[in-house]
Amino acid sequence: MFRSAIAAYSLVKAPRALQWLLLLLVSALFILLGFASELPAAALLGAMFGAIFIAAGQATVRVHRSLALVTQAVVGVFIARAITVEFFLSMGRHLPVIAVSIAFVLLASMVMGYILALMKVFPGTSAIWGAAPGAATAMTLLAEDHGADARLVAFMQYVRVVMVTTVATLVFRLTHGADTMTAPDVIWFPAINWPSFGPTLLLILGGTILGVISRIPSGVLVIPLILGALLQDFGLVTIDLPPWLLVASFVLIGWRIGLGFSRPILLHTARRFPAVFFSTLILIAVCGLFGLALGHLLGIDPLTAYLATSPGGADTVAIIAASSDVDLPFIVAMQTSRFFVILLIGPAVARAVVRLLARRSQ
């Protein structure tokens, strides 16, 4: 029934203007549902689901490469905004704990990716990047630059984002009560403060150009991230990312990922969903138990330890943590440090796993 429904749905002969209009309408519906449900990353997920719906009909519209590159730079600057002086102070105070925790969560995630690759749920490189704990959007962009299938990686990453968010929210409400978590009011179109917004735009555009020229893998993401963190912490730039710019960037990223889903890919991921779901559930449970044990042994607040060791969704976890009385700098330091470790060793780990799988098959 699922196959026949997809086969009967076709937009091949539809005008491109109609395809774009349908993409906008369907994405807006999913995004509004996401915001109404208070789902973190609602703009990105809603746009991705809308694009997948359009891609299932074999639509021909695509996001221009230049726009895709600029959105990567926006994500890099967005992450850089969290790397404040408090971030480094927290790292210095908790360095041994952070190192042990990062090693444990990385090991658990890589084992999960290896098992999924061994079971041939997904190819080795895609399975490892899909299991990598970090900012889901950044992991998907990095994976594509290192030869993985961005569609499969996005599928694994965003299934985990939804599951981690759900579990973290439940843990929060069980420990703090149902009425203590309130979503902050968002001013979508604040007055533009050019002394801060102007340099931020220059950082985004300059980082995009430098990333392309440098030919560094994921340079369009990494260079703005590093430059933004340095300029911010030396007081030279105040990173100013208005909500409308972030939402527009996340929508474009969601479209770029979602429009890459072909009918065979949709059928492939649908068949693999149970394996991804249960393996992710096990990973969340293992990391959660480790976090609670760490909190008990070292005298860290249990909720702080749980959120800090949560496998991925750094921005989502930070939003939840900001609504409670926890050590936010420690949580951000843990999650962001893990992202940088993945950035450094991710490609090497993925290659090693592929070689190991090749030897086993021989």
C-alpha cells in the first residue's frame, strides 16, 4: 500500500512555479505544527518533511548551491555564539569529567553505528556519521563533505533529535514539574542593530568565501565557526543572528536535505526505521544511565549530568537546560567539546570502520 501510494503520486509534469508553491505550503504546515507542539528545530524539521513530501513526487526544484553554502556559514556562526568565555572556564573546571564523558558517549555512539553497518541497515560511512553525537545539522553537512549519504545521515540524526528531545523533556518535567518549563517569547523581526548585525553578516559572507577558497573539508562551516568564536571572545564582534535569519537558514537546509530523498531512498529508510528507532532508544538509555552515575559519583546535579551526556542535539538540550536551574555552561561545554572532537576524528573513525567492515566481509 505504501509503495503503491508513492508510485501514484507524481509532480514530474507540474510547472516549477507550482512545485515551489506546493513546497512552501506543505513546509509551512509542518513548521506551524512543529511550533504548536513546541518541537525544537521545528523550522528545519518542518521544512525537511515538506521537502520529502515534494521529493516523493519526483519534483525537480532544488536549493541553489550558493544559498546552501551561506546557510552552512550561518550554522557555523550560530555554534560559535555558544563558545563564550564561560564555556572555556567551565571546560577548565571540569576537564577530566568532560574528557571521560566525551569518550564514553563517543564510544557508545560509534559502537551503535558499527552494529548498524554490520547488520547492513545502512552503509558503513553513513551509519557512523548518522550515529555521531553532535549538532544534527552540522553532522549532516560534515557527513556529506566526507563521502556519506546526507539523506541517510539526516534520517538517523533527526530521528535521534526527536527522541532525545522527547526523553529530555520528560526527564525535565518529572524532576521539575510540568508547569515549570515555559517557552520564551520570540520577537521574530527585531529592530536591526547594524553595529552588531553588519559585522555578523560580513563574518557569514567572508567565512563562506574563505571556506570555498580554502578547499578545507566542511570549511564553509568550520571557518566561520572558528573566526566567530575568536572575534566574539576578544570582544571584536557581537554575534547578532535575528530569529528570521536563523529560521530562513534552517528552512533552506531542511529543503536541501529533504529534496534529496528519492523514492528508492524513502522506501529504504521506511524499512530501516525500526532498527534505527530501537538502537537510538538503547543509546539514549545507556548514556542516561552513565550521566546519572556520573552525577552521583562526582556530586553533579543529576539533571545537569543527564543533559550533558545526552547523545546529540546540542542546541535542543541547551534550550531545555536554559529553562531550569542547572549548570548551563557545563552542559554547553560538554556538548560543544564533543562536537569539536567529532570534527577532528570523525573522518578517520568513519574510514577505519569502513576498512574493518571490508576485512570482515572478506
